[in-house]
Amino acid sequence: MIKVKNIYKSFDGETILKNVSTQFDPGITNLIIGRSGSGKTVLVKSILGLYEIDKGEIWYGDINLTRMPEKDRKKMRSEIGMVFQGGALFDSLSVEANVRFPLDMFTNKTPKEKQERVEFCLDHVNIEPIAYKLSPSEISGGMQKRVAIARAIALNPKYLFCDEPNSGLDPETSTVIDQLIQNLTKEFNMTTIINTHDMNSVIEIGEFVLFISKGEVAWEGTNKEILHTENKKLNDFIFANKLYAQLKKEGENK
Amino acid sequence: MKFFFHVGQYFYMLKKVFSKPEKHKMYIRQLFHEIDSLGVNSIWLVIIISVFIGGIMVIQFAYSMANPLYPNTLVGLGTRDTLILEFSSTMMALILAGKIGSNITSEIGTMRVTEQIDSLEIMGVNSASYLILPKIIAVVLIFPFLYIISVFFGLLGGLITGPIAGVITAADYIAGIQWLFYPYYVTFSIIKTLFFGFLVASVPAYFGYHVQGGALDVGKASTLAVVNTNVLILLFDLILTQLLLT
């Protein structure tokens, strides 16, 4: 579980996050949504400890990240997996070497144990053995995202962060990635936080949705509640998409 | 003001680079990879340039010393000392700053703009140390060897070209390159190559590591890295020559 308590963050005198408080539970997919520039990336980077917050507290379970020295934070990061927008796979390494990298760096497992773990992770994200030796540039965007997820779960993390995991993917592949993240979250009981503005993801897997507007928490709830909310800011954000506006209209007519 | 900011940031980066590695085995593996990609892959370039420059130098020395009062052995001596003192150390470092330096900036810069460096940081890896330290050690280790290879092939180029061009006999040339030889010149130049190797790896790494933006900015950073490395090599050449040779 991750708890965020009254955090503030500003850059060059401009306040980006204002009094943000929320809680992300394990075993469910937690989504942070909001317009571009609303502060959701700053929130995620603050939770990750990449930005020092001005005020407030961030708790990983019963550990207070805000008071933790940098050395301990580094150790803490081995419990965190991250999937970046572009995958961020290492170009110079093959698919399997990418997944093995955190194991080589942070564990003392034998080569056989590492190989078993690599195959376990790649199998979980449906990557065929034929692709193991390929380099990231030789596989599709969807496969790159799946390999990135496999690398993120290689150390069996308690916390998984995904930054726009569907960007640049077709709708069908996006759904596959969403389902994959949700399944892994439940299987390994991870606290998963997904930063997105993809409404399909919100509807499909948004078991907890946090809506950020101008650096403040403007709404929080579930994907079931989101289509029926009276929150104007959230409605403006969701129903900017004509398809969802149509769905809401049809729902009201029934 | 910006100059001091960059100098400060460069030394701050070096502090991170020389901190304790997470896992020595991974760094050693990376070191061998860098020795191969940055050093061994530069050997052919060094050989080709040195052979041609050695040959050209012999013809030019022979032309400028076409005076019966000068002994023929001066051609070999001039070629040898120019290669040992300046060409194989400084000029070769300037050339390799273009090849190795741009390679380092573009590799690290691309990793920065594609979030690969952020990915290392989030895993808890000291990205500056993991990416830059093996490159610095590899280049500093390989530069003295490249220097020796350059001197050897430069002298060989002169030996081949001189008699073929008819400007000097092989016997006079060989006698010339053995005449008035001071071994300290080689020591002095090897010391220079260690400094140049450090600059050729660390300055481009700095520009790559701090790139912001996209592919275009990586290209700009590569150009800036090569220009700045070249200026620093010449500056250090001047300082080291004054300190060690006078």
C-alpha cells in the first residue's frame, strides 16, 4: 500500500502539486488520470522519490519515504518496478538480457536460477522463446512494452509503476497490455499505479481512479462510478471524447 | 556564469562516476565491452592515419632539408621526434576525440532521451558510474597502446615511402630514427596520452549524460562535446609540455 499525505511540490516558485492526499491499495490497478500538464507525472515522480517534495509525507507500507536517506532509498528501489512510456529497454542488450539485467545487478542467484526467472517473467507476458535473443529494435512496440513489464517484475517487486503504458499502441494491443498489468497485479498482489490519459484503460481496468486537475485531487473513485459522476472538471475531461459522451447520453435515455 | 555551472556539474558528475560500484562483476564485464568497442575498433583508423602521415612527413622533411650541409639522417630524426612528441599523442587524441567522443555522447545521449538512464536510476543503479566509469577506464587504458601503435606505424610509413619516393635511402632513414634518441620523450608522451584519454572519455560523457530533448539535441551535444574536448586537449598539451618538457 502507498499513502500520500498532504504533499506539495513546486518548481521555480510555481506550485505544481497542492495538498495531494490519497491511498493506493495492493492487488488492484490504481490509475492516475488528468489533462497534460495537470501534474500527474510530477506526482508519480514524487512518489518514486525522484523529486524531493516540499511538504507532506509518502508512505510505502509502514516506511516513510520522505525521511529516508538516499542510500536507503536506493535499496528500497529494488522493490519497485517501472514501465516507461517508450519501454526504455536497453538497446545494446537482447530481450532476455534486458530482463536478466536487474537479476545480475541485485541478486546472487546462479546463472540457472536467473535463466529460470527470466523465462518465467517472459512467459508471463506471453513472449515466445524465439524472441529471447532478439534486440529491442527487432520486436514490435507491443512486444517491447511486454518485455518492459517482464523486466519490471523480474525482482518480484511490491510496487509497479507504469507511465502511459498504452501510448503509441493500437486499441487491441492496448487492451492486451491493460489486461496483462491487471492480471499481474492480482497474481503477485502488487500495488500498481498507472499514469494514463487513455479512457479505454480507465473503463477497462480502473479499479481505483484518481483524477488530478491543476495539481489538486479533483475526484477519486472507481471505473463504475466515473461515468455517472457530477464532477464538472472530470466530466469535461472524460466527455471530451465523443464516444463516451454518446455512451453517457444513451445511458441517461434508458 | 554558464561556464562555471558546467564546470561544477562536470565535477559533480565525476564524483558520482567514481563512487563505489553496485556490483564489480557487472562493471568489469562492461569494461571489457568498452575496451573492444572504443579501443580495439579504433586500431585500424590509427594504423591507416599513422602510415600515411609518417610517409608524408618523410617527404616534407626531405624537401625542407634539401641542403648538402644537412645530414640525411635529419629526415629520420625529424620524423621520429614529431611522431613521438606531438603527432601520435596530441594529433591522434584530436582525431580519436571525433571518433570515440562522438560515439560516447551519442550513445549516452540516446539513452538519456529514451529514458534508459531513468530506468537504471529507478532500479537503484548509479547510472553515471555504470555507464561512464568503464568508458573512462577503457579509454585511459587503451590510449598508451594506441600511441605506441601509432609511433610504430608512422615510422614504418616513413620507411616505406622514403625509398619509394626516392627522397632518402632505407639505411639513412633507419640511422636517423636511431640518432639522438631520448627515451624520456616517450615517457612524456605516454603521460600526455593518459590525460588525453581521460578527457576524450569524460567530457563527451558529460555532454551525453546531460542532454535534454530529442535526437536533434543529441546531435548538437555530440558536436559540442568534440569541440570542447579538442580545446581541452590542446590546453592540456600546452600545460603538460610546459610542466614536463622544460
